[in-house]
Amino acid sequence: MCGIAGIVSASELPPGDSQRVLAMRDVLVHRGPDAEGLFVDGQAALGHRRLSIVDLAAGKQPLANEDETIWITFNGEIYNHQDLRLELEGAGHVYRTHSDTESIVHAYEQWGDACVDHLRGMFAFAIWDPRQRRLLVARDRLGVKPLYWARYGDRLIFASEIKAVLESGLVPAEANESAIPELLGTRSLASSETMFKGIYKLLPGHVLTFERGEVICRRYWDVPTGHDSSPVAQTREEDVRRFRALLEESIRLRLMSDVPLGVFLSGGIDSSAIAALMARMIGKPLNTFSVAFKARAFSELHYARQVSQAIGANAHEIVIDERDFFGALPRLIWHEDEPIAHPSSVPLYFVSKLARESVTVVLTGEGSDELLAGYGKYPRSLLNWRAGSIYAKTVPHAVRHRLAASAGRVPGRVGRYVRRSFVGVDHVPDLTFFDTFAGVDLARQRR
């Protein structure tokens, strides 16, 4: 990962703002220890901390197009940049480096804000266009890379982490107390708000433009729903073949690197599948990294070891105890800037430190439980939906209405289950899936 930061003014950039951006940039040194850069003109200051992965010699940032009329600071990787390069060179664009960063610059020249529609990867970037006095900030479709922003008068401040925005000295560290109930209830904030008043996150699949002092946020991508033009598999075997092909393609794309690669291995299905496929593609022993708690009940190292032995990997392990866990919390809170909601952040921190001793880039199995319905809530929701279909067809509406009203008066744990079942929740897909108390209230209102 890299770190990006900047301040852009709608008028003239105050003299001290370049120093502010230097401070913002350098508080992100943990994101980019290999190099640093700064670009400053009359209205913008862009900073960059680099973790070198692609084009180690020439990929320094901020980076410009061939006539230095467009500047970018970028965090992430563009997996299809070689294909983009061929297309953009064919359209007349001249490259000076082999980095994926430069493909974004030329894509912006070619397609404007629609450049994000052509990028396949994980990214957060800011493009400054001095001729139009316009800033474009973008975040990848699923929000893998973070991006935060704030306003101060006629200036826009942005950075990879909240601490860098605060380091500007223009935004006070003031608690956003109105967000506490949502954070405690869901362990995250669904909107663009953060736990700091006046500091916002750019949402996944969104772009932000800053021009003439006006901020406009726009969504450019959302999870596709309904039917598309993709071929529909007719059998389970076709589904499996298609999924495997997509998984192999995704792994192969992420092997684009000029530095050593590895994989986090828990021994579960997701990371084991990635490790096995990756081992076949790299043509040499794979480095795997695993973490476990000292208490045996929480250790899965024996599964990870079986996988490592099966694929002939170089296995690296770390075991932590409760002292390690609680001792790491102050550092992790500093890194994450907001309350730590998931205990898994702690072992992830330790296994990341272990991996950094040997490699620069790792693949993980994150996200597969959501993609493949691996959590218990998915089969429960499906069972609830199927039972609700029968219930809605066989029980008269008036009876269902009375039973739903009665569900709210059932005490204790049984009452909670009843209120979140097909009896208390209207037969609507989103309510059935989320089965929240808010959904129950909404269901009653619909009746």
C-alpha cells in the first residue's frame, strides 16, 4: 500500500500549505516507507508515500503526463494496466514509465471522469487538472483502499487516513457523537460519516470532484442486481467450472508484481484454495503466513500446516497470547483511527508484521464468506424465506397481522427469534435477510 495526501484551494493556496501536506504525507510513512514525493503549484499540493511494487525505479509519485499538465497521487494497483497501456498508446498517448499509475493519468486524458469505468483493480487516487482548476478523487468499487476528506474554508483536504487529515492542523479532532449509536449497533458506519466531526470517507464506488469551491460526490458503480448479459450456467458442474476460471483469473492478475509475494493461510477453504492455485502459477515454493492464539481452542495451525505441506510451501507461523493481544491495542487504534470493532484485526496485525519480514505483497481469502454465503445468517435467511413463502400463501392476511402484533409482546430470547422470523418480518427479501428490529417495525407499518 501507499499513502496519499493533499490540499487543494479554490483560490490561491496559502504559503504554509505545502508544509502542511509534508506533515500529512510523513505521518503516513508506515504506508509507504520506500520513497516520498511532493507536487505544489498555485492552488494544489499533493503528497505521496510509496511502497514500491511495480516499476521500482521509475514509478515515483506524484506523477504527471508527458507535458506535466495532469498530476496524480495514487494508492493501489491496476491489474489491467498492460491492456490499458496498449489501448492508450494506440490512441496516441506517450508513456514515460512502466507503472500502472501512468495508465490512470492517460485514461483520465482519454476519458475524463469516466476513466474509473476502465480500471480493474483496487485504488484510491487524486488527479489535479491545473488547466481546469479541478480535482478528481476516486475510490475503487468495493472500497479496498481508503480515502478521507474534509473542508476548510475554500480548501479541500484529503488523505489515505484520518490521522493525516488531522495532521494538516486545519481540522480539529472533535468526536462525532451522533454516530455513536450506529457504531455500537452495527460495528460500522454505513454513511460517509466517520467518528470525527467534519471528516468524511469517500464511499466505495464513488468519485468526488472539487471545482470552484464546490464538492460533488457521485456513485459510478454499484453491485449489479437482476439479470445481465452473462451466460447462465445450466448445471452445477458449469457453475463450478465458471467459478474456478474466474478465481484463477483473479489470482493471476494479482501476481503482477516486481517484489516478492506470499499468502495469508488460515487453513480454511478460502485461503487454502488461493494458496494451492497460486503455488501452481508462480513456479517456485510459495511463502505462506499463519497466525494462531496460544490457547489450543483458538488455534487452526494444524490445518494451515497440512495445506503448506501439500503444496510444498515455505510456511511461516506466529503464535500470540492474551498479553500480545491487549498490548497491541493502543498501536492498532492509532493505525485504524476509529474504534476497533473486530477482534480479527489483532491477529491480522501480527501476521502482517511476520509477512513483512519476507515479502511485500500478500494475497488473502478475505471476502469469500460474503461471496459464497459462508456465514450462518445466509442459510437461516433462506430457511426463513422459504417458510415465509408457505406462511404467506396458507395463512390469511388478517391472521398474519394479529400474529405479527403479538410477536412484539413475546418476552426473552424466544421473543427475539419470533420477531426476526417470518412471523414478525414481512415477506420482503431485504427485510428477511437483515431481519432487524427496524425491519420488524417497517413490516408492521406496511401491514
